[in-house]
Amino acid sequence: MGDRKVLLPGKWRTAWGLAAMVTIAATVFIPQAKAHADTCAAVDVVVARGTGEPGWLGNEIGDPLYGMLQDRLPLSTDAYSVNYPADYSFNVGAGSADLVNHMIFQAAACPGQQFVLVGYSQGAAVVHAALGTGAVSWYPGRVQLPDYLTGRIAAVLLFGDPVRGLGSNVPGEYLWRTGDWCVGGDPVCGAGTNANAHVAYGGDLVDAVNFAAAHL
């Protein structure tokens, strides 16, 4: 999980830090339309893409990761792309609201369904907000998952996580089922200075798939 950093004091300094780090990825991606799932597969993979990241679930992480999960898991799977701007507005609150609403609906419609939550870059902050991570708990419009859904989350997969870059982590009840990948040199999740490292997570996807499979 890597070394923890000291959290910057004050919620507005935290917001500035998140915005500054996530902006690095915004020069790489262009927004694109999303789709969502509403079937009763055994596993629902819920993905919050990075800033302006193209693709259904996101070309850099979500799309290839989901394809690999489909091949790896001996279970039926479906996927949902969190519907939020993923742009310079950094509307993490809207992302958390959509993620939580989707999970509430799916949990009611499919009582046996488990969830794998995936967040990349700004999308990782969205996942943190939904889980109740303190560093983003004050975000305007943030919605947190109700307690009864905690046990339905099999794994949390985070990549290029700006909240990690601020020295914070998921709440304790999620730690054992959370994988958080930060490529060396990535300035968004770590102390690096290589912006290209933020789009170099292809080599971590097999590890992430195996981590998710071990928790299902």
C-alpha cells in the first residue's frame, strides 16, 4: 500500500490538493458517454473513471480491467460506469451520489449480488467519498453508502489515488479488501514528478484482478 503522507490541514487546502493532482490527468483524456448495468449478475463491477477519461468504463483502467475480470472470475459479471462529470469541476459529490444510488438499487433488485468498486484518479476520490473517507467527507453533495451495504462490497480497487497522495486511506472496515496501486513517479498518488506515470497502470491490472478474485 506504500508509505502514508501527512494530510494537509483544512478542508479547502485538501480540495486544492485534490484538484491540483487530478488536473494532471485532465490533459490526457476527453470525456465520453457512459452506460450502466441493471441485471442480477453475481458480481457488479462499479467503476468511477478518471478526469475526462474516454471509454465506457474508462480506456486506461475500467475497460481493460473489466475484460480481465470477466476472463478470470468463474462468476457472472456486469458493470456500471458511475455517471458524474469527471471534469475540471471535480464534482466528487455527484459521483458519490450516483455510485450510492446505483448500489442501493442493485442491492434491492439483486439480493445475492456482490460489488467490486473501482476508482481511477478523480474516480478514486469518488469511491473514497462514497465509503466515508475523512479527507473527502465534507465534499458538497457527497453521499455515503448506508451501513447495510458494507458487507456487499467484496473488493475496492484504486489506481492513481489522489486521496492516498494526501496521506489518507479508506475507513478501517474496508482496509483488508482494498488494493491501492500507485506507480512510481506518479505525482497524483505519490511524491513523483512524472506526469506520464499517471497513465501507466497497465502493468498493475493482473495484480488487481487477482486481488479481486481472492476476495470473491
